[in-house]
Amino acid sequence: MSKSSKTNKDIKEEKKQVKKIKKEKKDYLLLRKKAITIGIICLSIVVIELIVMLIMHLVRESKITYIDALYHIENVDNSYYIAAGSSNFKHSRYNNTFLYEYTSEEDKNNVQKIYAEKAKLVKLDKELNIVFESTFKSDYDSCFYDVSKVEDGFIAVGSYIYDKKQIGLKTRDGLIVKYDLDGKVLWSKNYQVLGDTEFKDILVVEDGFIVVGQSIYENMEIGNHPDGGGIIVKYDFDGNIIWKNNFGGNKSGIFASIVKVDDGYIAGGKDAANYGMLVKFDLEGNRLWVKNYANTDTFGFTDLKIKDDKLYIASSYNVSDLKDEEDNPIYKYDPCIFIYDLNGELLDKITLTGNSDDRFNSLVLLDDKIVTVGYTKSSDFPIDNLKYKKDMAESFIIEFDYNGKVIKKAVYGGSKNDILSQVIVAIPDTANEINKTNDYIAVGYSNSRHGLFKGNGKDYYSKVLRYSDDLELLIEK
């Protein structure tokens, strides 16, 4: 049909169809525009929510201080090291963080999600590289304070939250865990007397091992239970109790370290608020004598070593006789190595002086010198290169001769807190063997920045340091 032959009706129908198509196209474009607009709005809302969630997460994270710390290290047969501590594993390459939920009795509508601080066992090779990093799987928090090698593995001791009720009470059970040589858990034991118990030190003997620590009443509870305070327990190698004993106050007594002597054991720690405590037990665990020293700091006697029938103890002591307006003592602590004979009589003290609180945490006794690590909060502590910041702790390593004269000293400090918990003699390298010298390994924890990418200035990172015989820092891990 030619165009001219179209009827008016046909023309009207075509115009109607064109108009309809244009309207449908316009409606489509309008609908598409609306859909795109709605999509952009929805996407914007999602992005904003994600940004808000991210900001909330970052704010929440900024308020959390993550912990990774080492408290003890042992040189195993000059072949490798085994170390004990605790961690949230926030920055670990070997273990994942673990969250648990807790609701307090006071605020049952507030469900708190808590990053568990878990016990940590670490094996290091001669170059201080991690061979394995194991933990102890439990529902809540745990910690290891000491570890020792036995014939077929390692035994670590510390404490853990055994029951959810302990979270609110702030109490723990004593914990013993045996690992095989590859860091796999073989068995574990818990120990409880008064409600709040922990093990601080382990001593392996011929027919088992002895652990010391503390079992005290929980906060606001009082009583006269005969088995609390500082505790000492002997186990066989399968974790069965052979004997046990205790001494000290049910709210304060603690044994932090133990050594063996010919006819028994001497345990050191603290009683009352700040009394250093020494207790001797015979080989069957019977108490022979008790000695106290007033005033140490609130940690008391923390590391005991024996040489030439003398007991050397890392600690600190009060040097202030000042009092406040209410006649309460104002304490100021200087670091101190106490020297006792094996009958518990004080022979001498090796000390240094600063204008704030300082202490020795650990020591090593060599033929001609004492090597110790500790920390200072003083601005005038007698050591070079202090990076003093008010109320922050800087650590140090110091060599003394046996007359108390400083031979060498070095500071380990940064932007915030640096704590060295223990020092041992390092596995000798070729230079040590040729020159007949000793290097040292110190462990601890720090929230300082030590160089680029070494800490974030907030969280605590475990530290493993190797010092030369001249106290030059050789390795920092």
C-alpha cells in the first residue's frame, strides 16, 4: 500500500503506535533513572554503614591493648630455647585470636566480647627463630609463667580461668601442662585451694618436679584456712601429687622462685604487703625455717640463685622513711640483689639508686660476675642513654662483680614501657667458644616503638634479645 493510499485511520494508528513507543521509552528511561538513583542511594547507605562500622571497630580496637609477653626462657642443652608467656595472638603468625562472651552480674544486658589472653609456649632455634608457638586451649584466659624440659617433653606452669564465674571474681586455678617435644599437649592438671591460685616457678628433680606459687582468698573474702598463702607442691612425672605444703598470709603470701640445696629446698617470695619471704623445706616438704625482710616492693623476692653456699636474690627494697599527711608510708624502691647464707641470714646487698621506683627482676651467676636485668622509672638512674618518660619503665642489663661494683651496663628503652623479665646465658656461638666469653638472652615485653615496623606504640609485643659479652645488643626479635 502506498503512503498516499493510507487512510486517515491508518495514519492515526501509526501515530498512536509511535507515541506509545516514545512513552514506553520515556517511562523506561525514567524508571531506569529512578532505579539507578535508588541503587546509588542504597549503595551509599551500605557504604556509609560500612564506614560507620569500620570507624566503630577502629575506635573499639583503639581502646583495646593487646598483650604478647614472655616471662621465662630456658637454654635446653645448648641446642635450642624454650620460652613461656601469654598472648592475645593479635599479631601472631601461628595462632588465631580467641573471643569469648561475658556478662557481669551487675549489667546482665551488656554482653562483652573479650579477646582471651592465652598461655604461650615457644620453641626458638639458636638464632632465635620460632620453631613452634603452642598455646593451651581453654574456654577463657590462661598464662604460663615458667617452663622446664623433662626427658620426653616440656612442663609449663601458670594459671587459667577454669570456670566462667571466676571472671567476675577475678580468680584463677593453678595450671600445669605437659607438652611433647613438638609442642603438642599430652596432659594438663589444675590445682585449687582457696579460690585464687597460680603457679610461678618449676624445679625439675630426679623423681618428679616441684612447683611453687600462691593460693589466696578472692577479693572481700576472709578466713583462716591452714593451706593457703605461698604454696609448694611436688608431683611425679605423670602429674600426681606426692606432697604439698604452704606458708604465708591467706590474702598475700606467694612463692615466686625455688632452688634446691643438699637437704631440701628454699622458696622465695612475699608475705603481707611488702615483706620478702624465704622458707626452707626438707626433701619431704616439711617446713624447717622462715625468714622475712621488710620492706621489699610488692613483688618481693622474685629470682633465687645459689653460688658458693650463698643465696642471691633479685628484688628491690624501700629506701624512704617519708609519710603522707595521714601518716601513711611513702615508698620509694631501689633495685637490690640480696645475699643470704643457706641458713637464711642476710649477708649483704648490692644496690643502685634512682629517684623513682626501680627493681632487679632476674639474675645469672657466673664465675666472676653477676648479670642482672630489671627496669627503672627514674630520670637519674646511673646508666647511659636513658629515654626517661614519666611513669614509664625502661629496662637494663647490668654486670656486677661479686663485691657489688658495676662492670658494664646497657639500657633497653623506647617510647613507652620496656620490661625485661629474665636473663640467661646464651647458647655459645663460635666467637664465644674461641674467646671463652658468654652472650646473654633476655626476654620480656614492650609497647615502645623500636625502629620501623617494630610495634605500634600501643600493644605489648614479646621481646627476645641477645647481648654480647660487652652488652652490645646483637639480635632483637
